Amino acid sequence: MPGSEPDLVVARSGEPEALVRQAIAALGGMERFVPRDANVIVKPNICVAYNSYEYAATTNPWVVGALVKMCFEAGARSVRVMDYPFGGTAEEAYEVSGIAEQVKAAGGEMAIMSQMKYMPTEIPNALALNQPSIYDDILKADVLINVPIAKHHSLSRLTLGMKNLMGVIWDRPTLHFQLGDSLADLAGFIRPALTVVDAVRMLMANGPTGGFIDDVQQMDTIIASPDIVAADSYAVTLFDMNPEDLECITAGTAAGVGRSDLQNLRIEEFNVVA
């Protein structure tokens, strides 16, 4: 019955599309998050054009493709996938990552994020991020689905759901001075409808760009939740860390963006059924 869905789902031991489909089904189905005729944006991590998905610096392309398919199956009018890479051009990064191929096969659109569309935006009662320039299409979308890859980051320790939202603002370097509070501000303002953490292949060191296959750990895991803080809180445990080890989780919890008390959440974990 509606309202009885778990707060967070962890699906393991399957192919990427099966992991995504069964995780979202356990949350109540994509129809819970994507209304008919909705304009949907899917935001993966496509940070550089240097390495293919095998190096786990970019979100798994089959995870992204599965989400695009499921949005259309739920009745979405349009599904656009976008990120603003900091290494190489967007066109190169989209292709090298393998994401463009899967998105196009699923009927979605790979959209290039233009500098002209970043708009100064006031965040009420911000802790640190008072007036960032946020991508206008993100602000106008009916639904935002956040799809980070779980990976190491040399400055922030990890990149997960909250940090993946940095790709929707223009002045990203300024966030690192008060990263935890800034990410809490951003996540609380944008409020993705769904966060799907790609832990199919995790980058355990030398992030965020990677480049060494020995740093990659095959986990075949998907974490999904409408609560971005909860999704990140569970994901950090895959790195043998605790939620309070990440400033953004602590800040997001304190600001009421989401919950990090995993012991009190309704969590459903399972291996996928072939």
C-alpha cells in the first residue's frame, strides 16, 4: 500500500539494469517519482573524457540507460541526461563514458549544459551558499533524478549523491571552502525526487578522475532512496566509513535535508532475482 515503501533500498548481485529495476520497484515503482507527461532530467556523474566506465570515474552507462527507459515507461514526456564535465568537452565525455550510447538507445536526449543557462539563484536561509548560479533547466524540470557513482575524492573523501549536485552550479570551486554546508544548501534547495547511487563499480582511490584499474572494486550494488542524505549515509558504509565521517551528511542531517540514522530507517536489502 502507498506509504509502506522502505526509506531506502539496496539491490545486489545482478546486471546493472536488473539492479536498477528491482531497486526502484521495491521503492514503489518509477510511477511514484515520475508523473505522466513529466519533463525529467537525469543527472549522472560524467566528470571527464579521459576514461571509459570501466575506470569507475563516471556513472555506469547501463544504470543511466535503465533509468531513462523506466521514466518513459512511467509516462514521461521527455528525459534529458546532462552534466558539466571539467575534463574534456561534454561531447567527448558523453561518448567516452558510454552514457550517450545507452541514453540514445533508450530514447533519451544527451543535453549539453550551456554557460548561458546558469542563473544567479537565491537560496533562502542558506548556511553558506547564498546566491549560486544554478542551471536553469534543472530548476524548471518536473523531476530530477540524481545518479552519482560511488567513488573516492581527494578533497572531499568521497563523491556521492550530495556532491554530485555540484555539477548543476557554475561556480563550483567556491563550494570547497565550506563544502559540507554548501552541499546541504544545494541539496535542500534542489531536492532530487530520487537518488540512485551507482556502486556497480566503485573507485576506491585516486578519485575523482581515476585512471588505474586496480583502484576499481566490483560491487554490483545499487542504492536507491528519495532521501539523498540517507542514500549517501548508506553508501559511505561501502567504504568502511560512517555517515558522520562526511561533512555534507552531517550538515544535511542538521539542516533537515534528510536522515542519516540508518538504524531507524526502513531499509530493504536483497539480491536481485534473475
